[in-house]
Amino acid sequence: MEIAAYFGETPLALIPFATSIVLVLGMPEAEAAQPRALVGGHLVSTLVGLAMLAAFGRSEPAAAAAVGLAMVAMRASGTMHPPAAINPIIVVMEAMKPGFLLVPVGLGAVLLSLYAFGWHNLARRGSWPLRWW
């Protein structure tokens, strides 16, 4: 996550993956811990945050509405990943630039998926993910 923060020029405290790490490594069988939900949920919720920021600017009501819309968008797209609900808040309240979608969010989600794959299949001798898509 530090690498994603560095390349995205984003403070480490604004990298939205702490709860995703807990979910993916601690509850790997959960639907929300599968790669589609992990990567898709972070991307979808960040896109919603960027759209709300563009439409309404930096404000608490816009951030709150963005979380609700992100939940709807994740549900509709089959990418429900509850930890990703923080992304629209970060995007709107910190007025993040569109590049935040790719780095650190996109890169971080992909790196976490790769790490989880290695951890569960090599270190734990498990079989993660249950499904890729």
C-alpha cells in the first residue's frame, strides 16, 4: 500500500484498503472477498465518488450521497465490497483527482488480489479465490 501511495502521490492515510485486507485475508470464502468484488467494488465506488465530486463539489452531503449511490452501484454490478464504501467519502471530502481511480485504488486492489492469491494458495495451502469473476 505504501508503493501505491507513493506512485499515486497520495498520503498513506488515504489509501482505502485496511478493511479490505482484513476481509480478503481473514474471510476468504466470503463473496465480498472474491476478486470481482474486491477490485470491482473499489473501482465502482471510486467512480461514483468522482462523479459526485464533479457534479456537486466537496461537501459532506455529496460525500454521504456518494456512499449510498456507491452501494447501489456495487449491488447492481455484482461487485459488493463493503470496505470500498469509504472510497467515495475520501474522493469527495479530499477532492481527489481522477488519477486516484488508477493509482492507488486500481493498482492497490490488483496488488491485494495477487497477494491474497499467493497467501492463501502458497502459505495456507488453500484455494482462493472461489471464483475469479
